[in-house]
Amino acid sequence: MKLVWTAWNEGRHAPNGSGYGIKIPISDRDKFFKREWKAVTLELPIGGVIKEIEVNVNKPSFWSPSCHELINKEIGHGSAPHGERLGLRVSRQNC
């Protein structure tokens, strides 16, 4: 199954990678994520290698109707140039 999610930025590039996230559609969030999970592990291509990063999903904003975003500064380090697809995989949940 292939899912397409939108990466976003606060509007400015930060060298440390902060200000980036991935917007998860509510239907995907409700289907593929569980409220009892504390975090998920993303496999993110950074500098030609796959790096695992842990992202907190145990917060009200992820489960709200307005936010529902995966946020971690490492997402900024793995972001593709504008218009290109970013290879990303949610590999497991951490309970």
C-alpha cells in the first residue's frame, strides 16, 4: 500500500532542521495509528543512509482535528528539495 503525506515547513529554512513536519490525513491517522502508542519510528533517508527517528504521537495536538502532524527536527534533515518525493516509512510503534 502506498500512502502520500505532505511534508511542511514553518516558512523558513533552519539549518538545525527544526520547523519541519509531516501532515497525516485524519483518515490515515485514524486507520494506521493507535491512541495508546507513545511514539512511532520513522525510517528517513538522510545523507544517503536510512536513519530511524522516534516521533511522539502521545500528545493532544496529534489527535486534534487541526494538527495531526508528525513533528521532529530530523525530518528537516531528510527533506527533499521542493517538489520531490521524500522516501519515508513508519516502521513500528513504541508502546
